[in-house]
Amino acid sequence: MGFLAVANAYSMRGCLSLAITEMVVDAHKNKVIDIDDPYACPGELIVKNGTNPENEFDWDEKTQGLILSAFYWGYVITHIPGGLLADRFGGKQTLGLGILTTAILTLLTPLAARAGSNWMIAIRFLEGLGEGTTFPALNALLAQWAPPLERGKLGSLVFAGNQIGTVVSSILTGFMLKYWEGGWAGVFYLFGGLGVLWYLAFCFLCYSDPASHPYISQQEREYLSQTIGCLKRKKEQAPTPWKSLALSLPLWGLVIGQIGHDWGLFTIQTDLPKYMKSVMKFSIAQNGILSALPFLVMWLTAMGSGALSDFLLSRKLFTVTVLRKIFTTLASVGPALGVILASYAGCEQAAVATLFTVGMAFMGFFYPSLKVNALDLSPNYAATLMAIVNGIGAISGIITPTLIGYLTPNATLLEWRVVFWINFAVIIITNIIYVIVGSAEVQPWNNPSQVATDEGIACNATERGELPHLFYLYFE
């Protein structure tokens, strides 16, 4: 259900990226524009593909950039409140109500679009507010349900719902826009409806911690007790050590690494459909498939790298810190190089699609590394840490669509190449900083009242629902 939560969240978030290419009137339609673009790809821009002309909007590239980035304005705001709520009251309803809110607003998107671009910006902002609690709440749930040596596998499974949501929304949106007579509005009705259905199932199937779950088996209960500690979430946790968090170098390294990852991910996730249409001249159906393909391969890599991470740790071939840094570097260098090389492949459609796909495949290594690193640093404050890391990282989602709108007013290949070089620089520089200062050690501020003796640590950890003594011994 955590996997489906992320898949639904990214479907509702991402379907606009492709739908907007058919919602708007082509910027060059009925205009004479003299653009000297020797690198222009041959082919005809197909604007409508069966979309009702009454449902098209005259939004320029800058307006589209504002609409696409508005989601992240709200998304950033509710991360820390969502993390605090999840740490205090549990992850179930913090996650569930956030997804439900986004689903209802997705159903209202066609109404907002027809009311005007400002209304569209407003509803996307509100969707971001709803979805901002998703990852902090999921981190709180994983801290209660995921044993330490299964963290890479389970974390990758849950968080990689991102890719499946993107794949499904891209492919279905592409085919609906081309073949379904209802036009682009049906895209939002479909994904909003699926979000509501997920929430109804989630209410009956999932619980914040093992102690409150009525159907858990005795065998699983004993296993979780041995590997995680207390089965009941601690409801009166010590206040969040904000000063210690602000001064924590490993936490800042993680934040910077997340900024770089999100910059690369949101550049591709939000704007790749526009590049494929305006530069490469793919049809809408082709666009849906090719925009989805990098994320499908990325999902496969995430699943494989999650299992590989747990295997390497169980064999003690690497320390946790070293393994996290190796995987994060693979997740940074691969996509950065792939995107740059794709921009130099010119109009060779097969080469461009292949390079985007292979490059993004490496980003799958992000999930058992950077994405679960907050759990390494502090199991007690996992939701709050995820809120800080993911919330600050999501600022990239505000910047990138707006920046791309300003940098690509004519949607030429050379304009996009500048975008991809900026993307390369941000990813590589932030990865270097993470490798220097990042860590996977449990931080002292995780448990301010920790007693000195090993026996006391184990007992206190169990009472608090932290990791038991065997976990500390393993990672020493």
C-alpha cells in the first residue's frame, strides 16, 4: 500500500506534464517567427491529436512553467508539519488524508483550468500542500515496519512507486489524449478517482505500527520485536532536537545530495514530454511511451539495487556509509551523463530515447542509498528528517520548470542543451559534497537521554521503539 501510495501520488502529480502539451495551443501556431535553428529536427508538430479545440489554452512557455512549478510551492510547505504530525500521531492518516486531498483536487483540475491560468496555479499549489506529507509519513511507517537489514529492499519497493506512477500516468495519458474522445479532462478524472479508491482501501488495510494491527501473525510480531524493538510507536517522544539537527553535518550533506537528485529527477519528470514533442517531434502516443520508458527501467534498477544493497550489507562487504555513497554516486553520474549525451545525439530519435533511458536507469541506485539515509541517521525522528530532506530538495521542483520556461522560449535544441548542462553541473557538484560529508551512522541526537552502558542502550532502545542492541553492534 505504501508503494501504491507513491504511485498514485506521482500519477496525480505527473499527468499534467504530458497533458499540458495537448491542453495548450502551439506557441508558433498562427505566428510568423524567424528562428535560426540549424539543429531543428525534421517533422511536423501535431497539436491537437483529437483534443476538443474548446479545451485548448493560450498559455506561453513561462505560464506553463509557473503552472508546472506551482505544485512544488505547496509541496515544500507541508513537509515539516507532515513529519511532525507523523512522528506524533503515526503515519497512517497523515499519509492517507494527504493522498485523499490531492485526489479530490485532481478531480477538480479541469474545472480550474477552464476558469483560467491563475486558478490552475492555485489548484496545483493546493495539490502540493496535500502531497507534501507523503514521504515524511511513509518514513514514519517504515521506521515501525522495516527491519534494518531489509531497509534497502523495502524502502526501494515503496519509494520506487515513483517510477511506476510516472510510467503508468505517461502511457495512459498519451493513449487517452490520442484515442479517447473525452479529451484531456478524462486524464485527471481517472487518476483522481484511483487516488480516492486507494484511500478507501488503505483505511481498512493499514496501521501505523505492528502493535495496533489486528491481523498481524504471531511469527511476524516476534520477528519485528527482535529486529526493530518495541512494536508500539512511542507517543510521547522527546522534543525534536532542532539545534542538533541544524548543526548536523551528515544531515546537511544528505539535504544537499537530495537537492541534486531532485533537480535531475524533476527536470526529466516534469519537462521531458515537452522536449520530446517540441524538439524531437514525437507524436503524443510516442511521447507517452518514450517519456515513461526511462522511469520503467529506473524502477527495475531500484528493485535490483535494493536487493543488492541488503545482500552486500548482510555479507559485511561494505560499511553502510561507504555503500550509501557508492550507490548515490552511481545514481548521480549516470543520469547526468545520459542527459548530456542525449542532447548531443541531435535528431537521432532512437539514440536520444536510448540515452535518456540508460542514464535514468542509474538513478534507481538512489532508493537504497540517499532515500533511506534519513532512517540511518535517526530512526526516532525518521519522519521529521525526511520532511527536512525531501522538503528542501523539492525546492528544485519549484526552480526547474520555471527556469526551463525562461531558458527555452523558442523550444530549440540549443536552448534545451543549456538546460541539460545546468542539470549536469548541479547533480555532480551536490554529489561531491554528499560524498565528503555524508554518513550512515546513527547520530547522537537520535536519543538525547541515551544511557552510557551497552545494556542500557539496548533496554532504552527497546522501550523507545528504536533499533535493538544487535543493530548497534552490527553497525559499530
